[in-house]
Amino acid sequence: MQRVTIHRFRALACRLILLGTSPLAAVVVGAQPAPQPGRATSRTQAGADSIRPIDVELAPRPTSHAFRTTRPPTIDGRLDEAEWALAPVIGNFIQQLPKTGYPATFPTVVHVLYDADHLYIGATLYDPEPKKAITAGKERDFVSSASDLFGVVLDTFKDRRNSFLFLVNPAGAVRDEQTYNDSRTIVDAWEGVSKVRTMVNDSSWTVEMTIPLRTLRFDATHLPQEWGMNFIRRVRRTSETSYWAPLERQYRLHRMSKAGTLTGLDSLRPGRNLQLKPYVVANRSTGAQVPAAQRGSNGDVGVDLKYGVTPSLTLDATYNTDFSQVEVDQEQVNLTRFSLLFPERREFFIENSGAFQFGDVTERNYRMGASPNDFTFFNSRQIGLTPDGRPIPIVGGARLTGRMGQWDVGALDMQTQRAFSTPAENFAVLRARRNIFGKSDVGMLLQNRAATDSTSWNRSVGMDANIRIRGNTIINAYAARSDAPGSTADGTAMRTQVAYRGRRWDNSLLWKRVSDGFAPGMGFVRRRDFQQFYGTIGAHPRPLIPRVAELNPYVLVDYITDLRSQLDTRTITGGMDVALKSEALLSMHVSDQFDRIERTFTLVPGRTVAPGAYTWREGVIKYSMAPSSRFLGTANATIGDFYSGTRRSIGGGVAWRVSPSLGVETSYQRNDISLASGDFVANLAGLRARYAWSTTVLGSAFVQYNTQTNSFSTNARFNWRWAPLSDLFVVYTDRRDSESWAQNERSIAVKLTRMLAF
């Protein structure tokens, strides 16, 4: 009875604080001072008309104090313990979308508690119709852009660069991520131990969360602790996103240079930071592309280890590594003469991958002219996979990542077995990067790939710099070199780029050069023997047009020559992006293209592009629906000439949120190509269904059809998270030739893992 009375009193006091009407109430609950004029989060329409927005770029970063508790709250989503009423109130969220700088429409109240071993976060998200909150799904790592949510991001070293992020939707599903370099790199495969419960009430939905401190990394010797922190609230049906530490519309929650601060943390115990995850797996495989040694029934065991060597340095080790639970690659259509980069999907390589990032980096909201799909110096898919994606057995390896003083460091060593025509190999990588000028860094990467049953090897080294000037101007530069036995060619690559993105303008200039002999054995290089000149200018006006949030007209020129200064490729593009207040997006552009072909290349068997100089024009239009609907859709069309003929392409996809438990996604792309060598159609279709019995029991199926590669594949997975970071997987895979229907692979695998924390 006492707990219920305290809970009701605290709720009433919090409402008074948010209305800015009672300084006394702020004192009663130990809260921060009442909001200043113009910062109220609940208001009448008459009052709203007189409120002026704040400048979110110039607004001071907020600070709040964590309250140490001697009695941990029960994590049940109710927020009815007396301890929550003792913690300072965090509120006054400010809109990012749709009305940047204005107070959030619906109040959000947050409290932070802690003890020696855990951080506790409680949030009340007021909503006059909470049952209308949109939930993207119950599965872990749900699609956050399509859901109501509450989230917290923590910069535990307060370096204003790196973070741990947790997002929660009304169904209690969690999406957790690790981010690096002030939003540049996002590792969504990172998984941390947390316990979350939610509850939907008559006038709000609530979140209660505990994060064990051993999940995070921090330096316990710094007393008292101060962490960077921010919170997000999204109301999907009204397309409103708001933050505690306000952000301009081009930034996201993990922009730690713009975060607030959490103070008052003291006498924290990071724990031993030792985790062991053994596994046992059984599988059965058949098919023409399955190696003879892997056909039939097989079983195996292995183990992964994670150990916090220091508060800021983590060792990950793996023995007899298995990735049977990983979803198959998503098919792509390739209408170029260059190879495509497929994303890494294996958890061991994705986690902490930001520590090894080097190459054509991209920055969110900047138009860069080159991306990791063009050059990635360390491409982990070179380890344990053939070029067509078939697995090569990994004996084991280790990775050390983290910070040493002002240095971010990463070291990796992996050993594979002989398979197919690939020898047994050792892969070694060393990365060091020093932070300078607060948000900038310079670094070096060394890597060595060597066969352990022969004398072949490949070595490469690179240096890079990423400089931020006043937050909006960036300079990216690198220089790299590769070497191999008997190589006499120039094996170098280099790039320099300057880009600016402000509230109104975005401009970028790039120069890049890659020699014909540049071939890092652990990297991906899309194109060689060229130098590139790229420039773009764009604007971001926010006109007073009904339903329009922002316009982005732009022009760009991409000019590529070979190293003898002969023009190879030229693209001149003019375009317009229209961002609507509903968060729908319409994009249009027209391009003038030139491409010089020196060697015949094949698009599909029997359809080739002959050597010659080709000029053509094409137009592209794309539309993405507002994510507030139960149906999320995208559509695109391309029409124009194409080398010696024409191209007509249409594509799109629809995701249907049938219920919080069931989601269905379809995608289709059709490329109708006419060439001098003949006509052809390349179709790519996919169908994916997900069902969640709860936030810990999930199932999915993914079917793909690609006429360019004559492939038809099915991948079905069942996942039961029966304990923290402990899973049971059942995975079925079937790959066939879509013309002959010959079975290339059929397999079923059962894998059980158990995480043991010490």
C-alpha cells in the first residue's frame, strides 16, 4: 500500500514539474529545477502558439545525477518502488522531428539508479492513447525506425566518441548496438546482457531496465565517474522524435559529441569481465557444392571466450569456430564490370569491427563519392570464406580491442584449414589509432596473410587520418601499400577528401588514386588503375510548404581517369531529395554517363558489353513510405540508355506489420536490358517472414530468387534465447539452380550455446 501511494504521489509531482508550475514538487522528488519558459513538454494549443523553438546547436548540453540505491528495484515494468521517487527527474525532451527545437508533444520522465554492480533506468512515456503505440516486432534488434521506442546511449569513458546503445519498444524487445568515432561506425551485432520489462497503462507506457556493469566497459579508477548520456523518445504514429540532449535533424542518438552528462556514479565494480560460451552443434548436409568431407552427418564442439584484460581492453578468443546459425547472404544484381562487396554477417567479426575500420569511410549525412563498397582495407570475409561465400573451417583465433591511454588499438590473429583450392592460412592484423584534437584521429594498420602449408604471403600497410573541424567540416585521408612475392608493380592507394555539412549546405571534394598492382590480401578493392576527382554541392532549405520538412537539391561530378590520364568514367548528376514531415522520402535524379570499356565483360551468359566508349543518360526516381503505417514500402524506377542499348528497371519492397508478433517482407527488382549482344531480363525477388512467440523465442524464413546467377535459396531459422546470451538455433538451408533445379546444398543444423559469466 505504501509503495502504491508513493508511486501515485511521484507521478503527480512529475507531471507538475513537466508543466513547470510547481518548484516545490521538484524539491519533493529530488528533481532538477523546473523547466525554463519555452521548454515545457505538455502545453495547451494557445500556449504552443507563443512558444519559440530553441537553437538545438547552441543549446547547452544537459546534466543529471544518478542516485545510488541500497535496494535494487524489481524489474517488472511497474516503476512502483520508492527508490524511483528518490532519483532526480530527467525530462524536458526537445523535438528533432518534425518541429526541430520545439518541446516534445508528450512528456517523458526518466530516472537513473545504480549500485555497485548494476545501472537501473526507469522511464514513463506519457501518451493519451498508449495502446496506439506502434511496435515493429518482438524480436531482438527490431527495426527501430518503424517503431515507437525509448532508448539510452552511454559513453562510459566520456571521450565523446564511442558508446553503448539500448533501444526498447513497447513490447519489451531490445535493440543494442556499439558505436565508434561519433556515429561513423555502428556495430549492430553487438550484444550486451540486459533485463528489460515494459508495461502499457491507461495514459503511458513504462520501461524498467537493468544493465549489469560487466556488460559495459569503463575505468573504475576514475572517481567519481562521469559518463556521456542521451535519451530518445519516438512516437511513430505522429512521426515525432525527441531527445533529452537536443539534436539537429541530421544526427542520431549516438552522436556522442552532442550528448549530455551523467554524474554521481561512485564505487562501481566492473566485475571480472570473464565470459565463456561453449557450443555443441550437429548438422547434416548434402548437395553438389558441399565438400565431400562435410557431407552426411557431422557434430562438433567449440568455445568462445571474452575477457576484460583491463577496464578498457577486451580479449576475444575462439576455438573450432562455427557460424552455422548465420543467415545466408542477401542476393544482389550486378550490372557493372566490377565485383560486389557482401556485408559481414558473422558475429565474431562484426563485434568490435569499428576498431579495424580503414578505407573509403563514409560519414552519415555527407555525400562522399566513395564508400567501403569501393575499398575496405580489412575485409573480414577474406577469413574463412571462399569468394562465392562457401565456408572454410576456422581452427581458431583471438582479437584484442580497446583503448590504451590516448590510443584505440586492435589486434587479430586467425588460423584456417585447407579447403577447396585454398591452403591453410594465418591472418594477422594490427591497428592503432590515436585521438587528437578531441574528435579527430590518426592511425596505422598492418596486416599479413600467409599460407601455413606453403610459402605464399601478402602484406600490406596503411596510414589514415580523420579530422573534424568545428564539428561540421571533415577531412579524410589515407595512404596504403601492398606487397607479395615476386610483385614488382606499384602497389599503392591514396585518398584525400574535404567535406562540409551544415544546417543549410553540404559540399564535398575528393581525390583518390589506386594503382594497378594494389592488392591487399585481406582487403576488398573494387577498382584499380585509376584516379578519381569528385565534387558535389547541395543545399537543405526548410521551406514553408505543407507536409514538406526539407528539400535537398544537389549536383555532383564524378570524373575517373586511368593512370595515363585517359578518361575512363564520368558521371554528372543533378538531383532533388524531398523529405516529408511524415518521414517519407522522395528522391529524383538525372545522370549523364560515360564509360570506356577495354575488355569485354559479361552480364549474364551470352550477353556481353564489347570494348568501346559509351555515353548515355538515365533518370531515377525512388520513394520511401512514411514509417508510421503498418505497411512500409519502397519503390524505384530507372529508365534510360545503357552502354549499347537501353535499360528499364523497376523495383521495390513492402513490409507488413501484421501484428507485433508477425512481420512479412517482400522485395522485387526487374532489370529489362537491351544490348547489341542481345536482350535479357534479370529478376531478383525475396520473401521474408518473421514470427516471435515472445521476445526470446523467434522464427524466420527467407526465400530468394535471382535469375542473373540462376539461384533459388531458402533459409529458415528458429532461435530460443533460453538464458542471457545463450541460444538454441535450428537452421535449415536449401540452395538450388533455378534453371535445372539441381540441388547445390541442403543442410540442417542444430546449435546450442551457453554463456557463463564470472
